[in-house]
Amino acid sequence: MESIFCKNVSKKYKKKIVLEDVNLELEPGKIYGLIGRNGAGKTTLLSMIAAHAPVTEGLICLGEEEIWENPNALEHICFSRQLNPSMIMVVKDYFKLASMYYPHWDENYAKQLIEKFELETSKPVSKLSKGMQSMVTIVAALASKADYTFMDEPVSGLDVISRDLFYKLLIDEYAETGRTFVISTHIIDEASDIFEEVIVLNQNQIVIKENTQELLERAVFVSGKAEEVDKAVKGMNCYHAETIGRSKSVTVLLEEGQRIEDSSELTTRAVTLQNLFVALCGKED
């Protein structure tokens, strides 16, 4: 399976810029985490890659083939997003439509997932809880068997036990098939361990695309007396600086060869992916 490429992709709605000059490669056989603030363009980006919405500028290709209106490319892609809560369609009919839409649909696997999630397939979608509606989208995504599977907020409304089940099912399916998954979520730390790479959207653009573990290994939170912190991080990439009186704290992304010198005047600690996301995308005080 070839990579998916976004080449100088922009999306505008009238005068509003949603995404601007996005360049991205999704390689086969990886689990990506897609994170960003509300309105950052996560759903729009996935919608365009899956050809649910046109680009305003640029190209999106699977290998050398443009994806838009290309059945040969689209049979490899599934975009499972949150359902319309007022949908009157019965769940089993929704899955029937999905089985017709996705050429690699695995009916036996779908039945196993329905049983594991204890889904009531005779009910209309509108009669399901928020969590149950999310389970429907999870079943459709996993059973599609699409080589590239995009999931938009798949654990929305799920309790902790159901979320844990989802992560286990995702890892098992990935290990067995090597499919590529892109998971858009606001529950960052809980899911960070399954993300091989993380993609961060901020202010209409991709600001980070990196191996998750390597990214976190070079991120450090530094605090102490303001003058000591400034001296220690001079010339480094610093984010979300906060000053209280004579004390200061800042998150630093170290480049190759950089390190924070040991000092009794400073406190340093590792950061979680959620901490780093807040530092990168939160507003400065």
C-alpha cells in the first residue's frame, strides 16, 4: 500500500480559512494521533482526505493517483465520524449500508464487535445513548477493513471500560492487519500510548508531525527563578512561559545537541502529550 499525500492543501469557506497550505504524508502501517483545538480543522482535513469534501487548493493523492472521485483509491479509505444524533435509521440497516459501501467489509468481524459492545441493532440511532452511537461508528470503522481508516472522536461518550475495550480492539486489529489508523481525539493522554506518530494542528496548519515517543523525549518543563530559567533556555524553542513574581516556568522542545544544564536553582521534569499540546496550542498569558 502506498502513502497518502496532501500537497499544499487549503480549505476555505467563503472568506474563512480552515486549513492553509497543509503538506502531509500518511505512511502505511502506522497509528497516527490527530490533535488540535476545537475548530482547528481536524474533521475538515480527514473529510478532504476521504473525499467527503473537496479541497479549495492543492492535491490529495494515494501514491500518484488523486483521490477525489477516484473509486480505485477510495476503496482503500474509510472515514468514520460522529453520527447525526437524530438519525432515524435502525442500527442494523446502517451496518447493511456500510457493508455495501466498503468493498472489504468483514461481516463476521462486525458481528463479533457488535457482541463485544453489546449493541442493540434493532434500535434507531436516535434512540441510542451518545456512547452507543460512538460504538456504532467504531464497529463500522473496524469492520470496513479499509487500509486507511480515519476515526473522528471515536470514544466520545464512552465510559472508561468501553474506551479500554476500544483501544485493545484497535491494537489487536492493527497487529493482525497492519492497517493505517488516524485517530482524532481530545482525550489525549489516555490514547497517547497507542499513537506511533502525532499530528498537531494549530491555527490552520500542521505544527508538529513526529514520532510520539521521540517528541516527548525532547520535551521538558523547566521552572525556577526567572533569571535562572531565562539563562538555561536561552536560544531554545520555548512555549507557554508563565511568570509569577520572581519565578518562571516554560516548556522547551530541545533540538539535537541541546540539553538543560543541571542546576540546584532549577526544576526540570518530563511532560505528557497533553501538557505539550497545551504548551504548543494554548494562549500565552
